[in-house]
Amino acid sequence: MAADEARFINSGNLRLWTERSGDPADPAVLLVMGTSTPGPGWPDELVEVLVSGGRRVIRFDHRDTGRSDWVDFSAHPYALADLAGDAVAVLDAYGIGAAHIAGASLGGAVAQWLGVHRPERVTALTLVMSTPMNVDQGPIWARALAGQDPDPGTLPPPHPRFLDHLKTAATTPRTTREESIAAGVETWRVLSGDALPFDEDAARRLAEYAHDEAENPAAAANHDLAGRVLSDDRRAPLSRIKAPTLVVHGTEDPLLPLPHGEALAAAIPGARLETVEGMGHSLLSEGVPRRVAKLILSNA
């Protein structure tokens, strides 16, 4: 899909790659992707449905992904608030005072942060395959990786198949372009689950973009480090969110099982939960991009 406008914008001393589709006079939807994933993680089909529904759509490459600048994390660590600042910088660059923020996975946490701390920039929130930003996932993962049962009353850990994939991926060579892209496709395959047909061609295009357009593809791993920082701003109660909120979650999510979406909807006053049958933790399954786009359009 050819964007109507594509350009770099500045967020502090970083350059971020952005794309706008749709009429500039239409209400804006800012799409915020998840961990280590550039803007095309939002499929063209989803963008096309939103534009056809009368929306101006902006997607962008996070710092450390795609064509955007990468960061030396050891020298300049960042956290969720900084990723939220990047999203605000994109809005500013396009002259948008407030927008419907749709965030997927870590992007959903970015959207929550904006809903809590920058409510004047948010007209609505759609949180896709996400989890409450104020819940510490570290102990949940630690117990799961150690083979221990989860603590009663906590959110469920990732599915064992995904944890097994992580262990395999840690020893899988990624020294060549082909090895790196193949590893990316396999990760998307596991994240997408088995209930719906996996769009391997789309996954390969995304993995190729993530590798080929990035100056330093390895920098995308910095998102994992940033996502682990549970700073005081992340501990803010989600009850402070006043924007109309839709939570979209797949029934077959292997990374953040459905109770994560249920907990997120329960924490935000008036939030509506919509489950997508068979959807895993990606938008790379047949029918999912259109279904999610229709749900975004249904929210305010």
C-alpha cells in the first residue's frame, strides 16, 4: 500500500519514519506497534479498511526498528514514557492535537500511558492483545521459565509452546540475512497460534522489512529491556483513563492469554472487551486485519 505521505519526523534527537494514509481532514488514528516491531506490523489491509471508514491513519517505525534511528541502550536507556513521547512527537509533527490511539501489545501499554498521563492527546483508545501496564510481568515469566506453577491470583504466563520456542530461538544462528529472516518468520508463526491460517508471505515481508530497512536490526531487542522497567509512572491506576476504551484480545494468544485482556478491560472504567476467536498474538492470520480494523472503527 502506497502511503499518501511518508517522511521522517523528529522526537528529541531521534528521527522516526512515519507514513500517513487517508484524507488529512479526517479524524486521526495513530497506530502504535508492539515490541521490536516496525510500523508495517499493522497490515496494509487494516490501514485500507480504516481509510475507507473515513479515518486518517498514521503508522510509524518505533525507535530501534525499521527506518527509524537506533539507540545505544547501555549509554542511553529508555522506558515506556520515552516510547509514549515518540508517539506524541508523531502527532505534533502532523499537527494533530488529539487522536484515537490504537496500540498492539507493547503499543497497547504506550496507549495506556498516554491515556493516563496525556489525556488531552487522546480521543479514544483501542488496546489490542495487551496487558495492564502497571502489572509486573517479571515474576510471572521467571516462574514459568523455571518450570514452576504460577502464583494463584496472578495473570497467566505465556503458553509452554512459546516458552519452548524462546529457548530454541536463543540457540538458533542469525548470522546471515536468511537466518535472521527465517527466525523472524518462525517467531511470528508461533505467536500467531494454530487456530487460524498463518499468512507466511505477510510474515516474511514484515521480517524482511525489519531486517533490511534497519541500520542495526539487533537494536530491536532494546524494547524488551525498556518494557521491563516498571517505573512509578507505569504504576498509576488505569482508573484514571477517561477516554472511550476498547480492549481487543484473541482467544488463542500464546504470549498474553485472554485473562490479560480481561484484566485490562476490568481496570479501565467503561472499557468494552471484544474477543477475536482464534486470534493469537499477531495480525498475521487470515481475516484478522479486517476484523480488528472494523473493531477500531466501532470505538468512538
